[in-house]
Amino acid sequence: MNISSFEPIHGPTNPAPGDQYDGNILRFASVIGLVPEKETYYRQLHADAWPSIINRLRSSRIQNYSIFITEIEGKKYLFSYMEYVGDNLEADMRAIAEDPESRRWWHETEPCQIPLPSRHPGSQWSSMEQVFFMR
């Protein structure tokens, strides 16, 4: 069943999107498939991520960025989580997208990934809906 066929249910432990700020923190989670033959390379890239990429993310007010891997029914998936602590998400994301080093990083990582049909047009990763948040 498609997740989008369900209406969000908001409450004290699942705030509505406009209420998800914790101080000045906006949380994002996403998922994408992993090409089996590229798993080792993907792990190597992330074991020693380029300093320019880390610096760009920090300059764009990204913190606590994590990527997890799991296997479901014989297929590998990557799950990411990040927190945005700025006040202009659109401008900060555009700065990442326009950065030559970020584009070079994506040139290395994108062939390792299998975009899912649920992703938004123009996105590599599929967004995940928050259903629980504990302060």
C-alpha cells in the first residue's frame, strides 16, 4: 500500500509540519535504494567524506546528518536523517546544489543509488513522513 494513501495524523508526539520546529531545528528523513555492486565504494566514500562536503553542509546549516543502511527482502536501502538549523532553507539548499564540490560528490554517489518511484520530481532521495517525535 502506498504511504500517500494515508492522511497524516498529528498529535503531541507527531507535530504537524508547521509545528515540527524544536527551537530552530527542522528535521528531514529520506530513503533510497543502494546498487549492490557499489556498496563497498559507497561505504568508502562515506567513511572518509571530503572535507569540502562536510564544510559545505555545515555552511548551509545542516547538522546531525546520518545515513543508515539496511537490507529488506534482499535489497539494500539507505536511510538518511538531518537537521536544518537555519532560517532560509531554500537558499541554503540552493547553495549546496550550486557548489561545484557538491556536484562532484553527487557524481560519485548517484551511480551507487537507486531512486525510488515515490520520490518527488527532481529529487534523488524519497522523503519520509515523520510519524513520531519525542523531545
